[in-house]
Amino acid sequence: MSSLDFDFLIDHLLEHNWVALARALPEEVVKALREEAKALWQAGNFHNAKVGREGEKVKSEIRNDHIHWLDETNLSDVQMSYFAVLNEIKDRLNRELFLGIASFEGHYAIYPEGSFYKAHLDRFQDADERVLSCILYLNDNWQPDFGGQLRLHLEEKTLDIEPEGGTMVIFYSDRVLHEVLPANAERWSLTGWFRRRSLRDLF
Ligand code: OGA
Ligand code: MN
């Protein structure tokens, strides 16, 4: 069992469409994920992130991060400990919010100095699988003057979240407009989506 405050997670998500949890995972797990991401980056295992669905284009005026997709069928040990937590979250969400989440897809992301991701939603117009976005930040000792905040454009206000290591943010992929402000330092994260089966597959 993880020490996540599931009641807070569910209540806040239900009421506000988003939730942020500081120290969501043990420090050593965050550190191991960060080190794994950096090793993959140094080995050349990232590529420029694209905009839209698979096969779409690199559009550096919209986003200029680099990503490495995780292979859910071949997880490393530390990825498995993260997925164990994600599974617990999934079970609670399905049980209490009836979200029908079936799987998780995710990638490491690095925003090199000067990188950003302009305001967008995470659900594509022609694909309805993504229910919730779930981001885990992997930065060590992030400083406010580094920029790189996750900005949520909510109905009632704009909210900036610092990408401090161990902070987890969850929000509805189709409802919460969000962006990554320009980062003045390397910014690391593990970003993913809780997915349901496509409604299109039912017909
Ligand atoms: C994304 C995204 C936000 C962040 O990858 O779709 O919006 O804070 N990331 O990294
Ligand atoms: Mn996004």
C-alpha cells in the first residue's frame, strides 16, 4: 500500500477537475526514476515530442520537449513500483468515480532550457481513450525562478504548479486546458494518461 491520501485525491478531483499531491511517492523512487530518465536521455533514447495523435508532426512552436515512451509490457523495476501506485489509484477511481479506466500509457519527458508546451487539452478530437492526465515531476530541488510551471486554466482562475520532484498532478484530460511555461533549467517528468477502452470499439 502506498501512503497516498486517496480520500483527498478523489474529493479534490471530483470537486475541481484537478488535484496536486506533494511527496506522492517515496524520495528514493523519484530519484531512481530521474536517474533512469537521464540515462535513457544520455543514451539517445528520446525523440522530439509530436503534436496530436501518433504520426502527427513535430511542431516546435507549440511544444519542444523530448520524450521516451514506457513499454507497459516490459517495465523496469522502478517503473513497476510506480505502476503499482498507479494501479491503486486506478482501482480507487474506478470504484468511486466509475471511470472505467483500463490501462495507463506514459512517457518520460525532458524540457531542455528554453522549452515550453503551449496551452492545450490532452484528449484528441478523434480519440476518446484518455480520461485523466497524470504527471509525476522528477526534478531535484526545483527553484521558482527556473520557470517551467504547469499552468492550469481553470474556469474560476489560473493556477501555476511548480514541477518539484515527487509532486503528482492529476486532471481530466478533456476538460482542463493547461500549458508548460518556458523552463530556464532542464525539467524532468513522467507524464501519462489513465485510459478507458475507446467507445468507438463498442460499435
Ligand atoms: C503534456 C503536458 C505538462 C507538464 O505532456 O501533455 O501537458 O507539466 N505536460 O509536463
Ligand atoms: Mn498536456
